[in-house]
Amino acid sequence: MRRHELDVVSLVFGLVFAMVALLWPLWKLDVLDSTSLSWLPALALVAIGLLGVTLSIMRSRHPAETDRQELQDDAAAEFDALD
């Protein structure tokens, strides 16, 4: 089975959704007040953004190796299809 690429946009939106889902009950149960909620989501969004930038940088450093392997796999599949 071929490994799929990392979708950074989906990862970031999923983390934002999880953050909201975790903070909402804490706010409704008065564990967090409006003062806490004013800086906590901002801090979490900055952390998620930094994660996205880090993943993008890591991905851009090794694209040639991934592309080479995909080309080899595609060539092997086409060769097998010819037989």
C-alpha cells in the first residue's frame, strides 16, 4: 500500500477543531473564565501555526527523495502492465 502525503491544512483545521472541542466544556463548567479564554486560544493557534510551518519546512527539505521513489514505483508498475 502506498503511503499518502501529509495534508497540513487538514491537520491544522483538525487541531483547531479539537482545541475548540476541548475548551468548550471547560468554559461551560466555569473552569475557564473569559479572561483565560482570551489568551489560551491565541496561544494554541500560534502553536498550531508553528507546527504547520515546521512540517512544511521538513517536507520541503526532502522532496527529491520522495519524488524519485514515486517515479521508480510508477515505472515499475508501467513495466509490469506491459507484460
